[in-house]
Amino acid sequence: MKQFQDLSPRRQEQLMAFDRLLTIMDELRAQCPWDRKQTMDSLRHLTIEETYELSDAILEKDMNEIRKELGDIQLHLVFYAKIASESTTESSDRFDMADVLTSVCEKLISRHPHIYGDTVAETEEQVKANWEQLKLKEGNKSVLGGVPSSLPALVKAMRIQEKARGAGFDWEEKQQVWEKVEEEMQEFKAEFNTDTNELIDTERAEGEFGDLLFSLVNYARFIDINPETALERTNKKFIKRFTYLEQKARANGKSLNDMTLAEMDVYWNEAKTI
């Protein structure tokens, strides 16, 4: 194992910066009333919020914000490890940051036998397939067992499909997937007559709509589009255009509620050109 003095100057700076964070965490946990009060449960929702803030910064390609949000998330990771090291339960339940980092290093080595062993994996798909097989050997009862149940539905659909593909369960050609999209669209449409106002079976229609979304996510995966990113970019685009519409209406002394759709379309089309 390398000694600290054998490392490059930059690696030494990185380790010292991490040591500084660990030291500050120790001090805050001992001296700050707010930090002393926190538990894993109380931090959980804050960590989720920080993760979404990082996601926003990535979508905006704001490197300065990405750097700051990564720091916030790193603080949370150190915080959880610090709390765990203070556990008063059985010693087997206690761990600290060294245990966390050692564990993930061992996992990475174990799951990359094509780098640290004799296994051959020359493509991304081979790597993914090996990864899922290794997870099953480690005790996972299902390939899908590693998909968190609390993931947002769109992200979960994508992860489910990726993991199924890693196990060899997937379409062969993207044309087959598109045909499935069209099939699901027709089944969704068949649940009601779009030309009339007849009552529909909402539960059945919802089920068919879910199937349609799932098939669209599948097709997006086949053409290397991340559906979550695509939808979020559209959300942001809509927000910017709608905000412009509101600003222009106010500047002209109008309220959206008092405007016709034709009047609003004028500003909306202006927003599309910006």
C-alpha cells in the first residue's frame, strides 16, 4: 500500500481536504446544537433535496454550481458515517468513513473482474451483464432486486429495463420496440372514443397509459435518450416560456385570466424564438 509521502502533490491535497472535512464534522457534531441533534432520519429528506439540486445544476451545465452541490452531498455522506460511528447498538452495526470507503473499493474490485481478474469484457453490454450476474452471486434474489422502490416512476422504469437487458431479456431491434409503442397507443386509445365525451373506465385507461409510457421509455433507451433528462428539459423549457408569457402580459397591464388563447399565443411564439 502506498504511503502518504509517496503520493503526488495533488493527491495529497485531495486527502488533506477530505481530512479537513472529517475534522470539521467531528467538531460540529461535538459543539453545534443543530448538528448534535441530527439523525439519519432527519437528514434523509435534506439529502434528497441536495441530490435534486445537483441534478438541476447538471442539467444547466453550471460547473460552479455542480462543484458546490457535490460538496453539500459529500458533507451529508460524511455526516451519516459520523452518526453511524456513534451507534450505541451492537459493535457490528457501527461503522465510520474508513469502513464505507473500504467497502465500496472492495465491491468495485469484485465487480470488475475484467480489470482486476481474468474475465474478458470488451463491450459495455458485457460489463453490465457480468455486473448483474455478480450481484446475483452476492445474494440478490432477483436481477430487479437492486431497483429502489422509492425511485420516481419514470427513472424506475428505465432502471428496470436496463437490468432486464443485463440479464438478456430485451428486444433485438429498435423497430420491434417502436411497433410495441404503436400497439400500446392503440390499446390506450381503444379504452375511450376520442371523438365523443363518453365516460371511460379510468382504471383501465390508466393501466393502458402506464403501458404506453413504459414502452416509450423502452424506445428512448434503445436510441440512447434518457427519458428523465428529456422530460425535465421540456419542463424547464415550458417554465421559461410560460414565465416570459406572464412577464409580457404584466408589462402590457394584462392578466392571463383576462386574455384569450390567441392573445397568449402571440407572446408564447415570441418566447419560442428567444
